[in-house]
Amino acid sequence: MIDIIIANTANHYSKIAKLADVIWREHYIPIVGKPQIDYMLDKYQSATAIREQVVNGFEYFLITFNTTPVGYISIKKEAESLFLSKIYVSSVYRGKKIGKAAMAFIEEKAKDYELKRIRLTVNINNTNSIKAYEKLGFVNTGPLVTDIGNGFVMDDYQMVKTV
């Protein structure tokens, strides 16, 4: 059974940080390298960083499968769009329709907020994710390069879906 629950406690943030550490290292080190992932995990996905993001308007959700934490979502309501900051599922649990359930949840959130589009950013070399987003109806609107400090940049595409 798939459940998606609001993450609003230190325990939730800690579970998400642990998931991020495993998922990001497995998925992103081949794409951007270990030094950048070490930096980004500390800056964006530590329990402290997650708590600060929540204070600043981001919503985090923990995804469980049969009560086991297997992934997470982060969104932020913007003036024109729902920004999908993060959607991750542990590789061990892929293929169980968890990602599909998570996207349906995100689309419902956009509708709840009366927003007509969802936007996200994805690394330009993350070809499998780009293909998955396109299959879900997202359209690539072009490159977006963001300096994240410490000599690193996020070299992304912005993708948008109308809901």
C-alpha cells in the first residue's frame, strides 16, 4: 500500500535525509560527480536544510510502501505554478507504481491550489528522468543554469505540464 504523508517533524526530516543520501548517491554521482553530490546533500537535503526549506514555504511529503519509507516529494506553491522541487523513489521500490501515485498526488495539489501548471527542473544529462517526465506530459521549455555555490552549478532543463 502506498501512502503519502506530510513531513512536518524532525523524525520525518531525518528519514528524508537518509533516503536522499542513498538515492542521490546512487543516481547522481555518475551524472555530476561525488564532490557536487556531497555538497548538495549537505546544503539541500540534510534534516536541518529540509526544516529551513519548510519554514520558507516548501512542503515535503514522505512516501511509504507498506509502511516502509521509500521516497519523498517536495513542492512549493508559486504565483503561476506548482514548483515540483523533488520527487524521488528508492531504486529497490521502482516499478511498483509509486512514482505514478506520487505524480497523481502532485497534480491534485496543483488543482487544490488552483494552479494550472506544474514546473520542475531536471539535469540535462538525466536522460531517463527527462523521458519519464515527457511521457507524463511535461514539455521542455529550455535550459536553466543555476550557480549553487562552492564552484558548482545546476545545469538543468525546465519542464512544464499543464493540469
